Amino acid sequence: MALLIVNEKTCNKDGICAAVCPMGIIDFVAGEFPAASADAENLCIACGHCVAVCPTGSMSHRNMAAEACPPVQTDYHLTSEHCEHFLRSRRSIRVYKGKPVPRQELKKLIEIASHAPSGHNSQSPQWRVIDNAAQIKKLAGTVVDWMRWMCQNQPKIATDLHMDRVIQRWEAGIDVFLRGAPAVVVAHADKMDRTAPAACSIALAYMELAAVSMGLGTCWAGYFWASALSFPPMVKALALPEGHQSFGAMMVGYPRFAYKRLPLRNPPVISWETAG
């Protein structure tokens, strides 16, 4: 089957597909039909831009037929005011209801996040979901063990991050690591994949934003993620695939409280290039 399939009955020969192709592998001459270049098979990253941009739905890719790709719903588009309000109203949630998140909801959330951009369309993030309360509590305890190790072996870093106080709060019965969240989602990928750190971070950010629309709240699990990078007991507990590394983790659950105001932030620091 050819890499690119053009419906010559509906193609209007506008060359838009060639213009947007990030790899430049669609040949186009005005008045003729677009076609895959000679090296397209080796260079195509299957991003789907050519399929998505065609105004007549005339372009299909071997991996995605035009009719399999849902059309963009322009009436869903946010105004700039709606977008600003949505982004400013998002809060990191650290207090959750004692209610589990159905796995189909978590799956939907991850499916949305999988549409995040990734370098060279690597789509490298994979996902480890922990939604067992006992296991989450055990993992939080492993983070404490890591902090105690840090206090003994990396005292300056531990002091700078006030780890001794965090440990005291844990010993007082307060979980500041995973906050009693009903689910923890870990984004992981091949540690040798150079696109993985950014791809996983962006995908988690997508998940964080999408969660709001589903009535869910999230919070980046920084302490947990830091321990997962190199602390052997945590690495063993997560049991990621061979050669994989965690590139971020997020708590997910139903918020116990609703926020009523948009807090202020420092003005952005911007520098503009001046004309030479």
C-alpha cells in the first residue's frame, strides 16, 4: 500500500499538504496532484499533518485514513477570554475526596494526553498507573526512606529543601508526598530517548489541563518523581520496563474543595529584540 493516497476526484491541487509537511517529503507542482517524494518511506514521521490540513479530505496516510480522523469542530474553539480564564483558574490539588477514580476515566485522561506534541513525533511516553490505596501509601513511605537517606548522605540538598521538616510532618501522620490521592500516574520512556524528557513533561501538562474538564484535580508529584530517578527501592517498586526511566509523575483525584478566585502572579519578565 502506498504511503500517501490522494483522492484525485476531490483533490483541488492546492499544495497545502506539501507546505505543512514538517519533513518536506511531499512533492508538489502547481496544477498537479501531490505525491510522496522518493525518500518519503524513510523520512515520514506519521504526524498526520497532511491528512489533517486537507480542506477536501482528499489526503490519506497509510497509517490513518482521512475518514478515520474526526473533523475539527470549530464551534468548540475557546475565545481568548475563555482560554485565559481556564488556564488561570487551574489549581494544583492537594486535598482529595476519598473516592476512587474509575479506570475508564484515567484511561480517557491518558488518551487525551497522548495527543501532546513530541519531538519527531516520537510519541515516546508510556504510562504506569497506581490506583491501589495500600500501594500508594507504601510508595509514599518509600519516598520518606529516600528523604532520610538524603539527610544522611546529601545533607546540604536536604537542608535546602527542608527535608527534615517534611519527614516530621510524615511522622505526624501527614502525607505530603502523594497526599492520599486515589491515583498516581507515572510517565516513563526509554532513558536513551532524547525526546523523552520534554515529551513526557508536555504529555503530563496536557493531562493536567484535561483533568479539569472531567471534574478531576491533579498535582505534580515532585518528591515522588525525584526518588524514582535513582533510589533503588523506589526504582524496584515501580518496576518499569528494562531501560526505562520515570520522567514525571502526577497525583489524580476528585478535589475536595473548589477554588473561588484567580490568584495573582508576578508580571512576566520579557526582553524584546531591538532593531539593529
